[in-house]
Amino acid sequence: MIPLTHARRTLFWLLSLGIALVSWRFLVLGVHASMEFVEYHAIAHPLAFFAHVGLAPLALALMPFQFWKGLRSRRPALHRRIGRAYALAILLAGLGALSLAWHSKAGPVAASGFFLLGLLWLTSTAAGVWQARARRFAAHRRWMIRSAALTFAAVTLRLYLPLGQLLGFDFDRAYTVIAWACWVPNLLLAEWLLRRDKAPVPAALPA
């Protein structure tokens, strides 16, 4: 039997890399064929659109490598270079996301969800970079876990969209909910894990 921890790690890698590759389908199929419902962004705001759809998958693909303990310990310089590429991809993709959310036609509730996601994505990643530069590596790790939880919204979004359709929900209504559901539970889970790891270990009970 595969250990649960190993299975989770494998799933994390497969989902991150798989969704990143699927997100680049517009390079082969074109925007109209692959993401017609947001094609208006490509026409009205091409710089923001292609910055987001081109570089957000790069951040997602790089993310698992930053949690690879062996890479961090054996190749710290490579870990730093990948981290810089990850942060730069988020900077450009995140700014694009803010612009797309601001001009979204999905309604104010969905637009607000995606705008706040982009803002927190940029903020948490910037905080993680700042802490690393200050050599406060424990704080750096905590902020990058938050950043990764928000980066992983690209995965949960693409899992929830077909699930909503399979359950028969109206697309527009489901999309409004998913604009928040794709990232809020991720961030809450990350915060719970961080608090759990920080909690003191209780003393052993007397025999």
C-alpha cells in the first residue's frame, strides 16, 4: 500500500503540473477554441490577459519544486533561482489578474472574489520574498505556504467548474461561488496547518 503522505505528495505534483500544462492549451488551440468565455479579455486587454494566462501556469508548475526538501538542502542556489522565477511570474500574472478582475463581466461578486485573490496572491508572495531577503527563513516559509495555497486556486478552480456542471448548477451562478470557493478554503487550510505546526506539544500525562 502506498503511504498516505506519499500519495498526497504525488497528487500535489500531478495536479500542479497537469493543470499548468492544460492551462497552456491556448498556445495550441487558440484562445477562441480553448477559453471562449473569457475571450473578450484577450481582445480588450491583451497584455493583462496573456500575462495572466501565460505566467500563472508557470508559477503553478514551479511551485512543487519549492517544497522539494531534497532540492532545498542539496541545491540551495537552484532553489533560490526557481523561487525568483516563481515570484516574478506571480508579480506579472497577479497584476494581470487584478486588471482582468476589474474589467470582468462575470458580475461584481465574482469579480470581487478574483480581485481579492489576486491581491492576496501578490501580497503573500511579496511578504515571502521580503522575509527571505531578511534571512528570516521561518517567516519566509509561512508566507510561501500561503502563497502556494493561493497559487493552487488554479487547480481547485478547474476541479470545481466541471463538478458544478455535472451537478447541474447554472454556470453563471456556479462561477460566482467558485470565484471565492477556489481559494478561500485553500487559504483557511494553510492557516490551520500553520497554526497546528506552531502549537506547543502537550506534556505527556503521568503514568
